[in-house]
Amino acid sequence: MREVIQCLIDWLDSETSDEKGHRILRALAHESLKKADFDESKRRFTAEEIVAAVGDSIGSTDPKKWIDWPGFLKKYCETREGQIIEFARKRGLPHYPKPERKSTKGGPGKLTTFYIKAERVPEVMEDDSAIDKDWVDNSIAAELKANYQMTELGEVQPSWIVRWLFRNGQIELRRWHVWVVLGWLLTIGGLAVLIAYGGWLSLSVPRSVTTRDLTLLISVFVIPYGAWVTIIKPWILLFDDRIVLAHELFIKIHEQSAQFELLRDGDLRVVRLVRYSAACPICGATVYLEKGEPDYRRRLVGRCYESPREHVFSFDRITRCGRLLIDR
């Protein structure tokens, strides 16, 4: 049982987050690990014990309502169960950790408790149904889903420009690092504006127009726009959307499209260089994440390598599932 509980802890460590559900599972896992050699009945914890282990101040709120198993935590666990199963399968474990709740009807000494159960890892089932590659019926298309897999940390190779930044495929940013980045972005933006303003003042002096003046006029617009598109905007989108496409300059030339993904855990911000991909349920080719424009603005969508305009799927980085977006 110890290795099953440790599997959950290691998965939580690999999926850094400061979400309440993540912190509850971490607390439950660490408390369970302390009693891993005990019988399951001795590894059950009340809502009060879990809240104390989490360390959050909830005031006068009922601990059971704060955990909110039926309305929040259960769904949180279910949407991530597939990732935990795959994590345990890669480790060669016959069982995977599954958080559960033990309900009671109440009464003296009868409290609702939470525990981690060792559930058998399901066998990988091959899909026996064949899909016609020439057409897909609308009723069938509604059921087609792309199941995304994320590469291991460090598997996507960064280019030499940013190789020194990524250690094991990620950058750890403390709060002061974030302020440094923001200051750096403001400095670059300010310098771009000052250069453009200086060029504009130079052009305002009455004289004959020369090639140098035309070049300066173009740079007045190009420099700020270039600074915004290539440096400032990607960082803003990363902090807003949590995941953005990595520019080709930041990954090795032979690599397929990759992503920068931001995870939060208290004061810590982790930027990972990863790649999400899936097998196309229509033709069997690989689905890679690309920009959704022009049809799906500010969204990343999965586009089939063989049919990037027709086999298009949504992308959810939490459930790692996607539905078919293009009706046939």
C-alpha cells in the first residue's frame, strides 16, 4: 500500500498546483503515508483532520462543507483519475490510488471519513470498432474524442537560446522572480516606446526626405510592434491562459510543436516545456496542439497531422480530453 500512496504523492508533485482540491489530496496522501502499514480502517481521516493537515484557515466554516466531496472534490478526483491510472501504469503498479469517502448515518462516534483505496489498474482495451477514413457520420462524430498525453519533463529539447533556463524541462519562478520578469518586460516595452518616440522626434525636423528617414519611419512602428508580439504578449498570454505555444526559436528544429505551461503552487510558479499529443480517433495519425485561429480565437486546438483542417479537436489541459469540433 505504501507504494500506491507514494504514487499519488509523486503524481501530485509532477502536477504542481495551488488549487484547493490539489492541496486536499496532498494532505490526505501524506497523512495516509504515515499510516501506510496499518489496516485500511486505521487510514481514514475526518474532515477536521484533513483541514488541519492542509493548514488553511477556514474560520467558522464547517470542514465537511469546505472539503465539499459531493459538489467539488469528487469531481476533481474523477477528472484526474485517468492521469493517475496512466501514471501508475507507467510505474508498473498493479493498483492505483483512488481517494474515497466513507459515509455514515451520523450518531455518536460515527463520522464521515476520507481515505485512499488501492484500485486495480484496468487493462488497456483495444478499440475493435473500425472507422471509415473517408467519412464520419455526425452521430458517431459526436462520440469521437481525442485523449491527450503529455511528454515526460525534459523530453522536449529546448534550443540553445533557452537551454540554460530549463532544468529538467522546467523553470521554477518564485514571487520575486515574477516581479523581475514583469520589470524586465516593462523595461523592454519602455525602451521600445522611447526608441520609437526618439525616431519620431528626429523625423519631425523639416528637411528633405531620404532613405534613412524612410527606414527610421518604418522602425518607429516596427520596433514597438516587434517587442509586443515576440516578447511581451507571449508572457501575458501565459499568465492569463496557463498554456501557450512555444515559439519555434525556443525548441530544437527537429521537434514538433510544443507548449509552455504555467503551474502555480503558492508563491511558486513553474513554467514547463511540454508537448501534448493524441492519436486521431478518425484516421489514427497524431494530433498536435496548434493555434485555433481564425475559427477559435485565444484557444489551442488539436489538429491532426494528416488532416489539420478537418480533424480538429478541442483541448482541455485538466481532463486531457478533446471533442471533435468540425462536423462532417
